[in-house]
Amino acid sequence: MTLSTTKIYRYDPDTLEYLPAPQSVFARIDPKQHRDNLLSVLENSADDAPAPPILIPANCQKTAPPTTKEGYAIVAVLDSNGQPTGWMYKDDYRHQVIYNTADEMQSKTVTVLGPVPDGWTLKKPDAYSKWDKKSQAWVVDTKAKTAALSSLIRAQRDALLTSTDWRVVRALELGQSLSDEWKAYRESLRNVPEQSGFPTTITWPTPPTSTDSDSSSTETGQSTATSAS
């Protein structure tokens, strides 16, 4: 009788994931059990010895794993005693990013085998999105989007008003009134939120190209210079 080894397949003791070649190993024949079998054959005058018993290392099995499948890992199936009985496919989303359906700003990278946890999704949200349970998809949160855009436009409007404040101060220092053009421009800026298309469509007022206060300031300077001379 020719003795031979048997190929076995190893799996990870923690995840039960199949560890492919070259980590697959060959089982060893149990020498003591095989000797006992041979003695039994001699004592009973049998024609041949039974197949030699095989020593299966821990976290291994003789059943060959199935072919690989995209998006899945091959893991060992264990019985109630913790002994392997075959293989199965298990969802594998490791290294992928999932998003919290209750908070679109929260995400994490998957590190373990198994389905996507409840309350999380692989679908990436867009800006101002909220999770719709019925359609199982992200939908635009119109209210949040409008509020954010409104704040952005108001901040831009405030910056433009602030950039012209010096003209008001200058006119007061000279004892003059701000020109009607600049008064109208600043008033138009204040009224931007009142536009019918606010905040998605804005018509920004055009600032005046010259001012009475600038001209008056220049004239005052020239008069002062003339008097001094």
C-alpha cells in the first residue's frame, strides 16, 4: 500500500476567512494510528490495510473552498463543536467607506467581514442630503440647502456693505452727506434678501464709479492749498 498525504485548507482562527495558497498545507499521517491499523491487519490476516488516518491541524479542513466571488470572502462553516464542515460566502466591504444615515457628515472605513451595519450605507451623500428610509437613498434637504445658501449670500452682502462704510465716515468727517448714488447702492445691498429669486438667483447692484464726497474732498483740498499760498 502506498502512503500519501492529503491537501487541506487553512482558515483564519478569528475571522474564519480562507487563507489561500501558499498558506495551504498538506496533512500528515498519524503514525501511531497507522501502526495500530497495520498491526490489526496482520493479526486478522487482512489483504490490505485501511486508508491511513490523517492528522488535521487546527483551523484547517479537507474540503476545498469554492471559487472566489467579487464582494465576498470565503469563510469556514463550523458545527456546534467548533469543527469545520465546509465553506460559505460572506459579505466583504473591508476598506470601503460607509456613511451614517442619521448624520451625513459621519463616515468610517469598514474593517470587518459581514453586511453593512444597520444605520449605515455605502451610498455617498451629496451636500445638504438626508436619508430617505422609503427609497433607501439620499435626497436633497431643500430646507437645509436654502438656509445655508441664504447665510452665504447674506455674508457676501454684509462684506460689500462693510467695504463701503469708510465712505460714510469720510462724508461725516467732511461735514457732507453721502452721495445719492452711494446711498442707493448701499440700500440695494440691504434689500438683496428681498429679491424674488433670493437666495438662488441674485442680481447684485453695481457700485457707483465716482462720488460727490470724493469730488468735494478734492475741491476742499485745493481751496485750502490756495488759501495757504
